[in-house]
Amino acid sequence: MKNIFIVCIGALLSSVLLTAASPGHDIWYVAYFALIPMLLAITYSKRGFLTAWLFGTAYFIMNIHWVVNAVSEFGNAPLLVGWVVAVLFSALLGLFWGVFGWLYIKKRGANLLLACVIVALEVAKSTIFTGFPMLNLSHTQYSFLPAIQIAEITGAFGVSLIISYMNVSLASAVTDKNRQSVIFAIIFTLASLIYGYTVQNRDYAGSNLKVRVIQPAYSQAEKWIPEKKYDHMAVVNGLLRQPQTEKLDMILLPETVYPAFLNESFAGYQMLDIAGEQTPVIAGGMRFTEKDEKRSYKNSVFFFDKNNVSVYDKLHLVPFGEYFPLKTLFKPIDFYFFQGAEDFTPGSEPTVFVADKFTAAPMICYESMYSHLVRDQVMLGADIITVVTNDSWFGDTTGPYQHLAADVMRAVEFRKPLLRAAQSGISACIDPSGKINGMIPLGVKNSLDCNVTTHKGLTLFATGGYGWLAVFLFAAWYFSRRKNP
């Protein structure tokens, strides 16, 4: 009974501490010791999997309760169903932490290896079954610029590694009197911060752009009500027609900006096309194509520039939101939520939008959370990243901040300015250092003008990716074996 009490207290305390450091709460420094209660509970209770799984489950429940909004408020399911889905999803994500807890008992003392294991499990969480790349340890640092600058070399998981190593080393100092590991962890952390302070104000050569980001902020609950369609269009068009005190180089509008299919016959398409005659316009919209009397639906980004229109179709679709996996097996559930609606069709290849003064990497919503998707477009010559998103599905929760944190990391990883336009927030202009130079808060109808400088150069991370992590993990495992044959 005493062991179970230790397990629960340690897991709960760590979940609260890490939540305090997570996006939306932003007490970034807590992340460097947030895992210690869980690690101590594992050591004293000898229940590694259970303790870490309970920690992970509690942590995700605290931070992805926006799932309830998506399922119950917008999916029209009973509130109880929304919470059941959120808890089950959290418990599933908690399994990744459970695996770490199991390994922690077996490899206790091999601190660098254990830190690498945490990062490897973050990679797995972000990849397996389409991946869940939110709420990684690195995201706790998005508001503290010096800590994330190393991402241009290591990617975001390098930041997670430093945080993990500090936590494991501090816990080891308490349980095993291993002060040497703490010294190394402090050296690595300080070296990263010194590097960050040194490079965070670096200037980048490129084109200077004056851009406008538009956030219409109409209600997601009313978006698809037919009687509201023209009211929503009027809001968007009013913001689009705002006077330009200076010549703009780009206008960015959010995902599915109009509550209709953005095909050529639609009035909104023509409105964007006219606006694009003077200023390049990037806007998200659904569209359909027809072949042999069968329609294919796509979530797309449109680029209107001097009577030319380019289109990028979303490559990475969101399960349950844009397609229903295993439809045959779960047909009743699919019909309950989607009434047999057609799935979206993914795009076939990465695309960049080329204008006179910039080459934009278009990302739609969830896609910007995946480094490899952004990298594919950067390698095609993109010198600015544009993200069109809805994020209204999160409701008034920390979900939009979690997405924003991932976008900050993308800007640093590739040293490109990143512009994000969200339907109801958070819209923002982010410079290559990850600094947010301007934002429109949640639920505010407005436009944001900002100046950005494009950047053509490639970072070490852009060219090398995460190969270093595999080497690091193998080296840590090898030396731990030699130390404890």
C-alpha cells in the first residue's frame, strides 16, 4: 500500500510540474526538474512501468482535454463520450512513458542512455500510427529563446535531450549520489544556453517583406450553418479589403477561410483572385476534383499571384478529422460522427509557391508539427514558411499554444521566418530565431502587419536531420554496456 501511495504522489506531482512548464502556462524552467518526483518514485517503489505510465496518462489528460471540445462540442457526442475518448487517448500516449519507466529500473545509473531513451520514445510518439508530435519536452522552451537555438543543429529533439539528461542526472544525484552526471548535465545545458545567447540575434540576408496575416475569428460552431455563410464571407472580405498603408508583399489567410468549396465558380475564389492581382495571396480552402463522375475532396492551400493560381494539397491528413481509419471495422462509429461523409484525399508531393520576392513553403494545420514535411519543402528552395490552420477545434484551451510552440521550433530548425494564420487564433509572425514579433490572440477578429526577412540558407539540421540521434543512442548504449557488462 505504501508503494502505491509513493507511485501516485510521484506521478501526479511530476505531471503537475511538467504541465506548469508546458505551452499555455510557460514556466519554462520547471521542465528541468519536473520529472524528478516520478523518477524518485520509480526508484523507491520499484514499479517503473506503472509509475511512468500513470505520470504520462495524468500529464496528457491535463493537457489534451481539448479532445473533449473536438469530440463533444464539434462532434456532437455526449460530454461523457468526449471525456472517455480523452482519457483513453491519454492512457495510450502514457504507454510511451511506461516503457521508459520499465527501462529506468533496468538501466538505472546509465543516465545519458536513459535521456536518449526518453527522446527516442518522443520520436516514436511523434511517428507511430500517424504520430502525435505535440507536448514534447522541447516545446516547454518555446518562450525561452536561448534554450532552443541549438535546434538549428540538432532539431527540436536535441532540446528534449538536454532537458531529459538534466532530470535524470538530478534524480541520480539524490538516489545514487552520482554528482558527476549532474556536472556533465549542467555543462551541456550551459553550453547550449551560451550558444543560444550568442546566435539568437543573428541577422539573415534575404528579401525584406511587408506581410499581412488575417484572422477572421468567426465561430467554428456556426461556420457550416448555411444561413451564416454570407456573414462569414463578409467578415473575410472586409479584412481582405483593408487599406494598405504600404505596399504589401503577401497576404496570408487561414485554413478553409470560406465555409464553402474554393472552386473557380465560387465567389470567394474570384475575390481572392482579384486581390492577388496586386498582392500575392495565400489562403486555405477545401476543393474537389471530378473524374469518371466521382469526386475527390482535398484540403488545399491556394496561391493567387498576378492572375496565376497554384495549389498545394495537404499531404498528412488528420485521422478522424479528415479521414476515418479502419472504416470497415468501425463503420457504426464513423456513421455516428460523420454520417458516412467522404474522406479527404491526400496530396501527392510537396510544393512551394514562387513569387518575385519569396518562395513559400505552404503547410496546412497539423503538418507544421512534422519537421520532415517542412524539410521537404525547404529543400525545394523555400525561404519562408507559411502555416494556414483552423485550431478552432481546440476551443479556449492550451491547444492553440501547443501548436504555436511547434511552429516556433520549425522556424529555428530551418532558420526561416514563419507566418501562421489561424481561423480564431493564434495567428503570429515568427522570426528565424523563434521570436514572436506579433500575434493576434485567441478569438480576436483582426489583421496583423509585420516585417520579415526571408532566408535561403540551409541549417545543419536541414541537411543532416536526426542522424545524430541514432549515433548518440548507440554510443550511449555501447558505453553503458562496457561500464556494466
